[in-house]
Amino acid sequence: MMAVLDENGPEPATPHADPRGNPLLRTQFVIPARPATFLRRERLDEHLDEALLTPLTVVDGAAGAGKTLLVADWAAARDRRVAWLTARLAGKGCGTFWAYLLQALRLADVTLSGDIGTPAEPGHVDDALLTRLAGELSARDAPVVVAIDDYDQATDPEIADQLDFVLQQAGRGMRLILVTRTEPLLPLHRYRAADAITEIKNAELAFTPREAADLLTLHGLRLPDDDIGALVNRTQGWAAGLRLCALAARGEGDPRTYLKGFEADRTTIADYLLAEVLKRQPPQTQDLLLRLSILERFSPELADALTGRTDAGLILTGLHRENAFVEYLGHGWFRFHPLFAEILRAHLRVCRPRLEPELHRRAAHWLRRSGSLDETLGHAAAADDWESAADALVDDLAIGEIFTGLRTDALSELFSRMGPEPTTPATDLVRAARHLAQCDVERGLGRLKRAERALTRQSGSSEDDGPGLAAARLSCALLEVTAARLTGSPGRAEAAARTAERLSSEVPGRRLEEHPELMALLVTHLGSARLWAGRFQDARAALTTVADSGRTAPTAHLREECLGHLALIDYLNGWAARAERKASAVAAAAGRCGPPAAPGPGLASLVLAAVAVDRNELDRAEAHLDAAADARHPLPDPLARAVHALVTGRVLLARGDTRAALEAADRAAGADVTSPWAAAHTTAVAAAAHLADGRPEMAVKLLAEEPEGEPVCLVGAVRAELAVGRTGAAIELLERVRPQGHAGPAITVRTALARAQVAGEVGDVATQRRLVARALEEARRERLRSPFLEAGPWLRALLRTVPLRGLAEGWLVPGPPSPGHPEPVQERPPLPVVQELSGRERDVLRRLAEMMSTEEIAADLYVSVNTVKTHIKSAYRKLAVNRRQDAVRRARELGLL
């Protein structure tokens, strides 16, 4: 940073020497020259102009923060010369310091009388000299500006006291600018209280993204804003880091790629920081810095745990004050500058390669008592201490985060590195949770049973640790309910839920509050199991508890999942419009919450598909079916599989493919317990297929095997009995059709049409028309077309009569053409976007259109390949496509590209 002497100033009349008799080094009075790539930053220059208004200005920043060049550029641009001194020899004593400062004043054309004199001893200055100097400065018409660079080298408190004395007594005759890495020893509190100081701190010296872009341009580099933002984040705007990166990238063939992936520990940045920061510290401090490099943040107590010493607090505070790339976060916590941390970690691995695992282990043990769970798990995993990691997760009641929440992917990735050992109850519970989250029920149950047996042995031994054991058993209960849902076992779910309710009082309430997802998961799975069992009211009560809970991030997915289940209950009760509103709300929220949580993805899409079938919107129904099957964990539980089979069968039946509809209806849900409503609905689809193929006896036989009381089966049986000519049997069945008071139009309309068909068979035309009219009025509100299409040919002629035609026109049958206009040709409307694409999904889609690979997109967006794949799948689902070219074409049709 040193340069030649400013040629604009006069040469001193005679040479001067310091108190030791050595000549004064001219380099100490040189205003450093600015390199060709120096960037003048107006905001900092304007702030420095305030130095002319206050007695003291302190420019306080880390090594390489750009403070010296900033002040040098500002000083060189002044109309009057600035007395410049680089204080690297201040350690030679206060006499030497003042000899140099007096010479700096003379070189800046400040006339000093001979009465002032010069210091005679290196370590001493007469008070009279300082008094005479302050007196002459105070008499000046215009203040002299004195800039002292490297003032952190002046560590003698006596120099600070003397400088403060001169500054105070000189009054308006002197403006002092100190350029330093540390806060000077001057009484800054007094200057601040008097509003007599201008301060430019490390944070203000940091480059903004716009300034970084201008700096890179000076180096011949032009990068996109996203790349510049990432570089500024990594360097935190550190001037030297940006310049060194720019210089290194300028010599690369592909500067953009280089700056994205450069390894700080293998660049000149590492050499700079090791020399300017680490090596300038005493050995004990260097050891502390290297040990702390494994931490994202650290407190003095944690630092002591890693070093075995007790002085970390004083050292860290001192390093922060010295701007030694140690930042204070507040509340007793510190962290390193990101680049400094990278370099320290690399240096640690080279210097002491065997120490890192032990440091991680110590950090994990300390953090488990006093820190965050995320940090504990990260350090335990880095130490390969999986027993501690699993214990921490289970004890904290955080095992539910493997299934849902913001850390699901991170936890899954972290514990995927856990090998087959150890096999403690906690590690088995974590393995069981991971298997169940992946819907691998067999392996999950195997690990769960093993953990339960071990916990049973512990509960009667001296190893019983109270809340810790209760937390493990509560985790077992959650996994039991999860497995019960996945296997379709409502009884097991209820038993596990009762156990969980009892255990919840034995664990600290604070932990339950910190992990609301645990009980929310348990209640969600219990509600789903009750729904599978056909206990709609009990299921609604449980599901509503979660759906109406607060919109906290850990339970956001569960809330949407419960809404999907509630939508299904509405649909099964015949309320299509209600079901659609709830399911649409889930679809809209899915883009905000990210990928769906297991084990219930796609249920809302299945409900929307079922509603679309009731309205005879078959293209839309198929689009929603595809969206459901394209979820991250497709159809893992019997409930979702049963609904998918039911809706698929109904779509195929409406398309006229009766054979495929039978195959879809025959797909077993694979549950331990048969669901009454699932069996009834799939049987109704199969019976309708047989009836459409002219096999009414087979339809009658199928429906007779289903338990009585299900309206969908009774209505189907009425139609089948009429098809074989048994009107009496149909009338007897109608007597048993008693829709409950909560039954919606989808049930009551079909029931009314069945009664109308029987009325027509017995010749009661008036009753038949009245029933059809009532069915039309009810169905029109929710646009239910399928019940009329399924009813058979007897209805078509009836709908052409007055007044039934008027009730059907415009929504069930075409209305009359306008005068002078032919009846329009009905065209199939284009498929809509199932739900709006998020901003990140649009970013990915644009890059797909540019034929970028998944890996290229990940690098371009600074995300992982898995994240890109998740966005692609979500975009495909929302656009109702399953291929890249179809997605791009569809997006262009909709104006998204």
C-alpha cells in the first residue's frame, strides 16, 4: 500500500533525525498511491468530509477493509495538504512518535516555531513541547488536518494521553484522523458525548453489491447481479477479498465459474489472512482461533470447553475490538468472517488433522446442554458420534421433524450418513422414523419394535432417567400411530394415541411447545386412521384441531394435510363445493409451503379430481390425478390409494373403458383393516362397470355383498335390480335408503334419481318428474352432471320435456341458440394451471427452456440438484405435464415464459 512521496509538497529545508539520531524515514510521510483499479466511493468520501467539522475522526476497520486507501484518496484530493504519518515506528517510544508527527506537520506546510523544539529521548516528551505545539496550533486561522495511518501500532497509553491533550488544547486549529484496526485508547466516550467525533466503522467500509459490481468492472469483469450478490455475501463486502478475487478471476478463462467455486484456502486470500491476522497473534490465541474454526458461532464458555482454558472471553473481546475478523453477534456470541473461517478450518486440517473430530465431539456435548439442536446434531455427526446425535434428537422431542417442518430434508440427509452401528434405542428410533418417512413400513416397524423392547428393559432398571425415557417412549407412540396409518390399522392408532396422551404429561412442557409438530403429527395420523375406519365425526374432530392451529412453519404442511382430509370427508358426505373449497385452499398453499410432507401427499388433488368427475369435467379430473401421483411420496397410505383407485375407476367408466375401470376398482389398498366407505365406493364403481357391459346380475351380486346403509351401494343396487327386471326388489332397497341429515347434494341427487327411475317403472310419471326436477335444482347449484349421465337412457327423453328442459339448459344440456346465431360448437377448454407457479419454479422453468441441465441450473441458482428436481416436479404438477418439452410449451401458451 506504500507509494512514492507526494511530489506536490516542498522538500524540508534540512534533514531531521529521530531522538536516537537515526534519520526520519521519508516513507512514513508518504500518502499511499491509489492503484488503477481503485474505486472511489462517494458515500464514504461524503462521510469523511465531516472530519473537517469534528476534532477527531476514527476510521476503524479490519485488515484489508480499504480504510487506508479511502483516507489517502480523500487526503490527496484536499485543496490544502494533509499532514500524513504512518505510525509503524510508534512502538519505539513516545519521543520517536512525536518527532515523526512534528516532521509530518512541517512537510504539510505547517509553520512551527523553533521554540517548540524536538523530543530528546525516544521514550519521553516534555510537557512544555506539547503545550507549545498545542498553543501554536490553536492560533491558526485554518485548522491543520493530521491523518495517522496504522495508529493501532501506537499501543503506549502515554501516546494516547499526549495526543488527546494536544487535540483538546489545539481547539479549532487541528483535525485529527486516525486510521486503525482497533479502537484507539483515546477517551472516545467523551468525544461521542460531546458530538465531537466522526466514526467510520468496519460495517460501513464493506462494499455494497453495486460498489462491488463497479470494482469488478474496473478489473475487466462483468458478472450478473446474482453472481455479484453471492460474492458479496461470501466476502461480506471485504475490500481486500473482493480485490484479490477479481485479480485471480481476471486470469481465468471462465471468471464467472471460478468466482462461484473458488476455494478460499488455496488463494492469495489465505496467504493474506494468515499473515495479516493469524500469524500476528500470540501462540495461545492462534490455537484458540484454529479450534474455534469448526464452529459457526461460539461463546466464551463454548470456546473454553474446546480449549480447556478459562480466558476465551477476554481473548475474543480483544480480537473483536482489534477487528481481527471476529464479529460480535450479541448475547455473548461471536463468529468469524466467513472467508477467515474457511481458511482457519483448512489450516487446522493441515496442522492438526486428528484434532477436528475431537473438537466436534466436545462441541456437541457442550451444545447439547446449552446450545441449539441444529448445532448439536451437526457437530455430533461431524464427530461420527451418532449415539449422541440420536439421543439429542429424541430427548429434544424433535423426531417429528424427520417427517415435517423446515429441517426435514436436512435431518434426512444428516442421518443418512449414520451406519448400522450403534444400535441404541435412540438410534433405532431415528432409523425407524426415516424408514416410515420413506413409507418403508416393514423396516420401520422392525426398528421400532427393537427400540420398544430396549426401552421396556430400561423402564424397570436404574437407567431410567425420567423425562429422557418419557421422551423416547412418546417418540415410540408417534411412530406407532404413523405405522398404524400407513398400514390401515385404526385400532392400533387409537391405542398409541392414548399412550401418547399419558406420556405427554411426563415430558417438559417447554419441549412440547418448542416442537408442536410432534403432537400435530400424532393427531393428524389419528384423524386419518379414524377417517379410514369410517368414523367421520371423530376424524373431523381430530383433524380440525390441527387445521385450526396457528400457521407456524413446523406444522404448515400438517395443517394443509388435515384440510385435505376434511375436504375428503365433505366429498364423501356429498358436499362437492365444500370439498372443492378446502382442497383448492390446500393446492394454493402448497406453493407457499414447498414440497408436500409425507405421508399424505396428493389427497387434495384427488378430492379435486373426484369433484371434477361429479361435474363431468374429465380432462380436469385427469390433470388432478396426475398431480396427485406426481407428489414427492406418491400415495403411501391405504386411504390415498383407495381414493386414487376410486377416482381413476370413475374417470375410466365415464370414458367408456369399463374393463380398465374394473381393474382400477379391484386394486387392493393393502390395509390391515378394510375401510367401509372405500369398499362401498369401489364396489359401486365395479358394479356400474358390469351394468354398463350388460351384466346386471353380476352387479347385483357385488352390491349384495356390501354392508347395508351405504347410499352409494343402495342406489347402485336399485339400478341393477331394475336392469334385471326386479322392480319389487328395487322398491324394497329404496326403503332402506335413508340419507343422513348431513348428506349433501351428491348423495341426495343420486337418491332422488333412483326414486324417479322406480317411479317411472311403476307408472307414476308425476312423481318421477317431481323427483327429477328436485334433483336438477339441487345439482345445478354445484354443477353436478355425472349423476344424470350415470342414470341411464330413461332420463334423456325426460330432460327434453317442459319444464325439465328449462331446469337443465345452460349447465347440463345446451341452451337455445341466440337469435340469428347458430348453436356454438362445444370445444374442450384448455387445461388450466392447477395452481400458480412460485417465483423459484419460474426461474427453473426459464432455464429448462434454455436447455440447461439439472446440474447447470443448480449451479446457476446456487441451490442443490435435489432442490432443482423438487422445483421441476412441482412445476410439472402445476402445469399438468410430465415432460420438459411439454412444460415449456405449456408455459409459453400461458404466457409464463
